[in-house]
Amino acid sequence: MAVNIGRGVNSDFREQFMTLKVMSSNIKSQEQFLMMVERQDIIPDMARRLSREAVGSDLQSNKRVLLDFLYNMLARSENQDLNLDVEFHYIMIGKEFLEVDKSILWMEDIELPIPYEIGDKLGKVMVGEDTTEPVKKILAFYKAAEARFDREHFGNLDRCSLLILEEHYPQVSWHIRMRLPAKILNDYPVSI
């Protein structure tokens, strides 16, 4: 007896995620190429500049395409049983310097690095123009998002987490790791 399993919605969604993974890998390769070109002293200045311009513009274009693809995936994921989350790792030195260490998209247990610009733009939304007390602002942003997802997911907060570590030596800094459902990007759309 033959059974036709067919292609389900979840399999299409997983294929889209794998396509996103290939796009992310291509972006990472281009970034590594640009770093390598910068480090090589034997490459003539003109060749270095032309390489930066050519690969740099292609890299920005690829990041924009990846972001568009991600937003389309998020729009289609509303009725899915799959969990799609974002995680951002920030490093804050002093009270004004907020740097993105990692930007990650999670589908179930599969980790996918995404362009750091996404986390950077969301970080600027959380902290705002006035950089006084940025940790409190990030905590307030997280609490509001957590309350929203608590209502939407009927008390299941397994997908929301925030870890803030304060370091005192050699200088005061904070390490912040935040994970939320990827729907948060729909609320605060970013562009590259």
C-alpha cells in the first residue's frame, strides 16, 4: 500500500529556513573575505579598494535580501507549529557604547547567525537616543515583550529569556543576552 505524504506546510517552512541558512553562510563568507583583504599588506591599495567596493556593495545587497526573506518567513509563520525565535548578545561598555556580539535566529533547536545590523537596530530602538540608564531601558523593553508573549502563548515563557551580567574589572561593562519570539521584529521593523 502506497501512502502519499505530500509536502506539508512545515516542510515548506523548513526549506525556507534552510534557504535562509545558505544565504547567511554566503554573507559570512563575504564578510570573512573582506576581513582577509584588509589584513593582507601585499595587496596593492587600488586592488584592496576595488575589492572592498565590489564585495561590500554585494554584501549590503545580500543582507537586505536576507532581511526581506526573513520578514516574509515571519509573516508566514503566524499559523505554524514551529518556534521561530531571535537571540541577541550585546556588550555595553560604559554607559554609551552598545555593541552587538551575536545575532541569532532559532528554529526549534537549529541556530542560524543573522546579520549583526538587525540586533544593532533593535538595540537602538530599545535604548533610544538618550543613552542614560541603558540597562534599565533594555530591562523595561524585555519586561513589556515578555508580558505580551505571556498573554499570546498562554503562560508559556520558555521562549523568552534575559541574562544581564555586570563586569567590574578591568572596567565596568555589561553582557546582555536576550531571546524572544521572532515576532518582535514585526513590532519593531528594521532595515539594512
